[in-house]
Amino acid sequence: MRRLRQGSGFVLGLLWFMMADLATAGSYTLVVGKGIEVCEAYLKNLKSFPKHPPVVCERPLNPKFTDFSKPQWQPLEVWPNRHLLRQARRNEPFYFQFSDEEFEKRDPYDKWEANMQARLAERAMTFEIADLDVDQDGTTETVLRFDIAFPCDPANESQFATPAGILFYILTPDGQGIDGQKTRLLLPSSAGRPDLFLHKGRVFFSEWGGNLEFKGGHFYLWSQIYIAPGVPDHKACKYKYRSSTKRRK
């Protein structure tokens, strides 16, 4: 019986290793955005990291592609700025239907604050801010990046399929509040562990959508600005990811 259990453990370990290995190599094909400069350029960037895990969590930029860059994020303490988290909570779509008074009854501040303090003690959540011209109008906005500190591992099947943990908000000009309207207009909430980069100074967002059993996935880039009121300039790229059937060397 012991030998059988040892054999079963070996088989399970081998299966896990094989799945993890499949999640560390693969190829990308551009399926939406062919001929669009940023889409074609980012495909070259993806292909320049042939041994990198699928871009579920980390999305490196090759320095040889100088049109790409990442924001210069600056740390911001979470607890002294917890009012921003409270405002972000108030701006969740579910709570739009309620007045401020109703919102407070449904989610009392004292209870929320105690829960948030407990969560901060459990996980190393972080705030970062950067000044970016998100809408390309010549004036920068302060963007808040909130890392909820959820684990992310491309070799973990559930995280490969539905990663999460990053949220973005645009702050008010004084930096003391969430600009809910501008955030919803320019930074619509999304799943897929969104991240942010710049291409020739324009802000783009990226997100991942994988499949269970590591059966490939999709990677998205998008950017939306308004060149005039009600006239959007939308750019979108979609890449199909295919897991490699070959083992890495």
C-alpha cells in the first residue's frame, strides 16, 4: 500500500510539473489589430522573450523597443490614504443605485475600516501614483495603482485562467479623491490583472484571459481617448496565446 501511495504521489507530481512546464513557454499570434503600429510593435516585444512565462502576471518590455515605456510609479502609503479606498468602494457600479445615506447603511464606515485594517495586516497591499496624460489633452492626470496583493503564478491553473489583483483610478486634481466619472470613462474596470504601459507617450492597458488546463489564452491591449466630445479614438489589439507542446531546455 505504501508503494502504491508513493507511486501515486510521483504520478501527481509529474502531472503538476508537466502542466507547470506548459505554462512557461508558448507563442503569440496577432488576431485583432493587424497593421496597427502599436499592435505590431508589441507582438515583436512578446516574441523577444521566448523563454518568458505567458504574460499572466509580469509583462516585460524589451528596452530595444524604445517607443515603449512604463510609468515612473511613486509609492503612496495605504493606511493614511484609506479614504481613497472608501471612495473607490463608493464608485463600484453596484452602489450607483444607492444614495450616500443608503450606501452608509449598507456598508457602515466603522465596519469597513476594521475589515480593511485586518486585510492590510494579512496582505502587503500597496498604492502607487504616477502623473500621466491619460486622455492626451496636454494635461496630466494622477493615476493611482492599487495592488491588492493577490497571488499570481502562471503555473497555477486557476490564476492562469483568471488572474486578478490590480486596480487603477484617476484622482481628482488635488489628489485627495477618486474622480469617478473620469475613471469610468478612461479606465473602465476589467478583469485579467490589468496593467499599464505607454507607447509613444500614449497610455495603453493590457489584460490576460486564459483557459483552464493551460489550454492557451488571449492577451489584450487597448486605449481609448476622445479627440472631441463624444468622438472616441479607440485602439485595440488581441493576441492568441498557444502553449508549447515542447518541454523547455
